[in-house]
Amino acid sequence: KNQVEQSPQSLIILEGKNCTLQCNYTVSPFSNLRWYKQDTGRGPVSLTIMTFSENTKSNGRYTATLDADTKQSSLHITASQLSDSASYICVVSEVESGGGADGLTFGKGTHLIIQP
Amino acid sequence: DGGITQSPKYLFRKEGQNVTLSCEQNLNHDAMYWYRQDPGQGLRLIYYSQIVNDFQKGDIAEGYSVSREKKESFPLTVTSAQKNPTAFYLCASSIQGTSYGYTFGSGTRLTVV
């Protein structure tokens, strides 16, 4: 069964510090991996999307890495800000057949709190 | 601006009542999806639709129903058969046949009172 495991479940850091969130997956065959940011009570917003051939992608202070061999990804946040407080969700897509929509597997998310 | 609009943001349901959650998109996406989000759990797929007048059950379809009469609209009805409906519901859309371009709405929080 396809699975996406995220760690840690929750994390508290001080404003201005860096942090790294982890995502391990067993989805196969792999198509792409994406990181989403979800503010409390809001829908997820895409941060990065990476395919098999990409091993790093940045979006401002967010940098995602992908190791397709070990099936691991990380999201690094640099110089954290109070607005980074949110849940970060890792989503892995398998190669779809016939355009099926059940090719996405969602992690449970990491709840990040930035303290002033 | 293009996007997905979910309404209402908050919804309260009495025991035994059916309620309908609205999802409208103007992204010209063919595919639309409904997810349920519970605390400490990943998103779970309820129903999805790849084209108008066609939809498929997801992993947790029991107690829910949908319709897809228009490309832009994919309403979700939470029926009285859904025994634990309190949750955060998210609608999403994408270009048909691909998971790229997945866009989520802002969600509806449903509470049973």
C-alpha cells in the first residue's frame, strides 16, 4: 500500500531560525512529489512540485529536496517568520493510468509553530 | 481571478439532516475532487469527477453523494447516513488526466449540533 510518512508531527522554533521537515514515501511508480502549506482553517497552497529527475527546488525561503533512490524528501525553511506557522503537507503522486484521480497519497502533515 | 470557491465557510447540521456543500471553479478544469480532513490525519478522497455527468467513488464515499451537471460546479451532499460528518471538507480541481495544477478551495468546516 502506498504510504507517505512525515516527521516530525509538530515542531516549535524561534522566529529567524531555520528548520527542516522530512517526508518518506513508498509510492510506486513515482510521478511527482509536492509540498503544500496549509494555514489553519484554509485550503492547502502549493509550495513546490518535483519530478523524478529534479533533486532540489526553491520557492523563496522554502527549499525542497528529493532523493528518488531512497524515496525521501525534505523541506527546508530559512530564516523563519511568524507567517510560516502552518501545517506542511507532503503529497506524492503515482504514475496515473487512464487519468485516475486516486493517484495521490497525502502525508498527515507537520504542524509548525514559529514563536517570536 | 481564477480559482475555486467553497461555501459556506462554516456549516452546522442537526442530527438526521442532509446538507450540501458548494464548490465552484472558474479555472476551466475538467476534474474536480472532494476530500475530508480530520485532525491528525491526511486528506481522504470522498468522490471525484473527471468530466461532466460522470463521477467516481473515492476511499470514503459512504454517506456522501455528489453531482456534476456543470463543468464549473461539483456540490457535495452529506447525508444522514454519514455517522460522523464533523470535519473540514476541501474541494480541489485539476486538468483532466494529470495531477498537475491541483488547486484547492478554502474549505468548509461542518459541525454536527
